[in-house]
Amino acid sequence: MLPWVKLGSVATEDGVELRLMRRGTEFSIMLGTNELMNSRLSGSEEALATLATTELVGRPEPRVLIGGLGMGFTLRAALRTLPEDARVTVAELMPAVVEWAKGPMAEVFAGSLEDPRVIVRQEDVGVVIRSAARTWDAILLDVDNGPEGLTRQGNDTLYSTAGLTATLQALKPGGVFTMWSSAPDPAFTRRLKKVGFTVTEVPTRAGKKRGARHMIWVAVK
């Protein structure tokens, strides 16, 4: 078996090493000992996008915010289903992740970052969410392994009652919020409902037909 090769690394603000690894044609992004994503398993990240864009059919000039660039699977899936007049903003806090996307992982992104509908902002998605009310038709969130701050402790606020209220306010009427998690979280579901979302839980496999089951919340304003 081919060995893993480290292509790049950076320390997060919490002092944990974020690494880009490659083995043959396979990529992995690791945070400490946790694998955040793998290029062989993209099914649930793609579902995060398609479950949101399904709710936007017929909307003129939809505006979509994606929190977390990752390996671009959510972005690519959104672009495949969104109309030509859509505008997609990707908020990615780590400059290194954007650099990896344009460099070693350019083949995985397949030109999606050059799509004229796409803007990448190197910014905390929480700041973007709080910056304007009734701005987004959809907000797609995949920055941790679930509703707690894994990549940075500051992300805890995204999943709190206050953070979810800000997300609700950032959406246009009828807007949709989808979020990825490695596992169910009943308490998070209750918080979504508490702030006013209509919520559906969608178990989704990591691979196309196999792999671990992940959870996606589809929350409509």
C-alpha cells in the first residue's frame, strides 16, 4: 500500500495541526488525529448541497452561502443544480485551505472556483451570517464534524440558540439552512425548532452507496 504523504500543514487558532495528506490519487484533510474529509467519500457533502438547492427551484437569482470550502464537493454539487443567475459565496476561515484548493487539490475542484457565480471570502462564516439580515436564500454549513466547535472552539456559537437565531434572521422568507454532521444530535434538532425552523433530519451515507451514515439537517424558515 502506498504511504501517506503530507503536502501541507498549518496550525489552527486553537493550536491544532491541520494537514493535507495524499496517497496516490486519494486526499485527506486531518485535524490532529481526526480525519475531517476524504476525497473518496463525498456522498453526504454533495447531499448537503442538493437538499438545499431542491428547496430553491424557481427562485430568481438565488443567493447561497456555503460555510467551509473543504474539498469542494458541496460547492460543485451546488453549482451543478443552481441556475446561471445564482450567486454562491464560500466562507473559509483558513487561508491554507483555499491555497490547497487552488494548488495540490486543483484536480478535485475541477475548475469550480473559477465559475463566475462563485466568490470565496476568507472569513469566519459566523461573521458573514451576522452581517446582514434577509440576505440568503440558502445557508449550507460544514465546518465541523457536528454541532460543536471541532476545527475551532469559537465555532460553538454557530450551534447555540443565539447562533441559530442569527442564521434564521440571515435567511430570506422561505430560506433553507442545511448542516452536515457525522452523527445525529437530538439536542441540536430541538434548538433548531426552538428558534423557529421547520426541521427534517436526513440520514445520508458518506459514499454513494456505502460508508458511514451521516446526518444532514434541512431547516426551512
